Amino acid sequence: MLAVVFCLQIFFGISASAIQTTSAEAADGTLNGLQTLWNSTGFANLEYLNLLMIGIGLFFIFLGIKYDYEPLLLVPIGVGIILGNVPGAQAFGVYAQEYLQSLVAQGEIKASDAVPSVLEYLYFGVTRGIYPPLIFLGIGAMTDFSSLISNPKLMILGAAAQVGIFATFLGASALGFTPQEAGAIGIIGGADGPTAIFLSSKLAPQLMGAIAIAAYSYMALVPVIQPPIMRLIIPKRERTIKMRPPRAVSKLEKVLFPLIGMLLTTFIAPSALPLLGMLFFGNLLKESGVTERLADTARNSLINIVTILLGLTVGASTQANVFLTSDSLKIFALGALSFMVATAGGLLFARFMNLFLKKENKLNPLIGAAGVSAVPDSARVVQMEGLKSDPNNHLLMHAMAPNVSGVIGSAVAAGILLSFLL
């Protein structure tokens, strides 16, 4: 350092004191820059709530990869939770506009600089109810309603399972939620994530993150939650009942079903038209035989893209400061209760139906558990439980009937709640 000062004095005539002052200012500027850089990092702004939410996101990813629990949903949601809880990244999250507007109000930035982030633009499809109908379009294009058409009485089981929705609505009201919030929470019992998002976007957008995460969590945990309830309610002798094979369904029936179903359900619940209309439209594309390209796009490329966007943005909406509240804990508890009540409702009603059926037409009550609309996971759980009781008893095709009717039933229930509460 002394050599540098000496050389500068000789060639430029700069005094030692001036050089020392300049060096000190440069050092201070560097330190201030480093301090500013540190303050802008996530490490400096890290709070334990952020760590907790990031841990939840990693747990979702773990469940999806390790145990194959709805990986197409849990992996994007888990990544979204992590992205939404990076400390200091508020300006890039799904609540970016609110954050930026607060900075404008404080005079820290200009109004022209309050530009929404990419995540917020993508989240627009959630808040405006765009993604759920598109997912229903894909579900319709990949669903075979043959088992339901061949045995229409099984549709009652899908309706019976919706008792969990209305029971939870009463429970949420008793806990102090508004009627609109209680309606949005209750739909978790249908085990239908898109329907839960669609309804909460209309009735309780402030609770959407908690409701969506609860709905998708319980959908993913169908193989864990349902079997104990099935064994508790259904005696082993009834679990071994073998049902008659479903009859063959003609192409005409398959084509007429979505048209008739569309008209009946949308007339009953016009508010659910965006969901039901797209569901039956997608099925018509599949069954008509002349729009295979459209059906293929709907059940593959389109639903995959929308699932990525939906999962990522819903996960990113669960920022610690708005997600980790007492209301969220209540929602998760009510959601679990709703799902268990819905499962029990389908099982008990299947047993009740058997009281009025001849021996050769009796149902295996296990299929009642598939009345929740977690397609096709709940039907697979029924198949697995049936095989445990009797290795030669295959219930998958029978269970698909209440399973797909549960999709319809949960959408109809959402429409009824909307008509009463909106």
C-alpha cells in the first residue's frame, strides 16, 4: 500500500491524505454495497415460518416421488410452495400486485413500475376460475362412463358420498366461518381439487390456498385414509360379495350419455355449468369417434399444461404470512372430517341399498367408498381392498361407476352451494 501511495505522489502529485481519504470512501462504499446485497438475499430475511412452509413443500415432493401419491399434483404444488416462500421474493409471487401497490402507497416506487410478476399472471387462471373447467374437459375426454351407463343405480352412491360436503358446511358454520367460507370448505369432502378451487374462487378467495392444498392433500392420501374406514364399516363377509359383470354398452348409449347428462345436470345446477359443460363436452369428443384429435389433445397436452400451471401457482399462493393461520388449521381438520364422512356415507348407503336388492343383484359395499370423486384412485383402493378379502374378486369396473358419478355429484353440489350462497 505504501509503495502505491509513493508512486501516485511522484507521478500525479496526489497527497497521501487525499489518497487515504479516497481509499476509505471506497472501502465504505464496498462495505455498504455488500451490506445492501446481504440485506436483499433470502438468508437475511429468513424466518422460521418460511422454513416451515419450505419443509411442507419438500414433504409434498417426497410423497409424490417416494410413494407415488398423486405425483402429477403434489410435485408441482410442492415446488410452488417452495417458490412462494423464498424470503424477500414478494415482488415475484402470486400476491405481487398487492405488495407492489403497498410500495407505491409508501412512495418507494412509481405506479408505472408496479408491474405484475409472471406468477401472478399465471395465477389469474386460478382466481378467475379458468383452469378448473379446462381440467374437467380433460377428465371428460379420458373417462369411460360405460360402467355407470350399464348400472345407473350406482349413481346414487356418488350422490350419497356428497353428504360429507353438507355435513362439513354445518361444522364450518359452527366454528364461526361465514356461510360463503363454510360452503367453500365443505366441498373438500368431494375430494375434487378443481371443484374446490372453482368454488373457493367464487365464495372465499382469501381461503383458496388452504382449501386447495387440503383438497389435493386428501386426494393424494386416499390410499391411506380410506382403507381403515372401509374395514371398520364393512364386515368381511360383505367384502367378499361378487357382483354381476356389467353389461356391454352400445356406442349410441355412450354418445347420448354426455348430451343427456349435460342437459340434466346443468338444468339442475346452472351455476356449475363451466365444470359440468366441459366435463360432458370432453366425453362427447371421446365417444363421438370423429373428434379423436381434439379428445387426444384434451386428455394429454391440455390437461398436462393446465395441471402444471394450476399446481405451481396454487402452491405459490401458500405464503407463510397468509397460510399459517388458525383458519388454515381449522380448514385442514374440517377437510379431513369431510373426507371421512363422505367415505362413510358412500359405504353405509351401499349397505342400505343391499336391503332392497335380490341376492344375485347385491352390491359389494366397498364400492361405496369410490363415491368420492378422487378419480381413479378411490376406485383402485376399492379394487385392492376387494382383492385382500377375496383374491378372485375384481371390483375396479364396478367401483368406477360411483367414482365417476362422484365427479358429477361434487360439481352439482358446488353449483347448488353457489346458487344459495353467491
